[in-house]
Amino acid sequence: GKAKYHRTYAARLDKVDTAAVFEQVASGTATRKAMAAQLGVPPATLGWRIDRHESKMYSGTWTDVEMAQLMELIGKSPPPYSWVRFAKRLGTKSVRQCISKYYNLRTAGQAAPMK
């Protein structure tokens, strides 16, 4: 917990383009763990910074249009789903938000379970 506030790690991360790191992780070209090792910071510290960037970048509320688009993408794709592709197609939601929305809809009985 305290590592994310450590001055040395904060200084290293302040020199990095957080948006570029976020894009690499979100697109699947790099993992948080690999990026953290490359930057010389603990994965939890980098994860905290990425999560904070993500929350500023994407709206937390889903519109009916966004939900319809997500369900259409899911309906047209066989499992395992490409959540990165879905998030890119939507453009307004992160990978994590797409997965979470699907599982929430599935739990509520509004989406079919994966086969």
C-alpha cells in the first residue's frame, strides 16, 4: 500500500507518459508486470497509476447505445471473447469495464452465459 506513494517510484512514474503505458497494457502488447519491471517500479504502483488514468479517461456510466453495441459485438463473436477488440470498437469504455458490464448483465439474466 505505501509503495504507491514512495517518492522514488512517484518520480520515476512522473517522467513516463502514463497514456502511452496505459495504451500498451490495454492493447495487450505489454503486461502491467512487464511494464513495471521496465520502469523500475512495483506492479501495484504502476497498476494504481494506470487505474487512476483509466478512471479519468472513461465514463463509468453506460448509455443504452453502448450496451447495445457491446451486446451486438458479443453476439457476433464466439467465445473466448476479445475484450480488447470490443473496448477499441466501443471507444468509450475500457477492457475492464466491458468485462464487468458483461458479467453484471449475465448475473442479472440479461446476457447469455459463455458457451
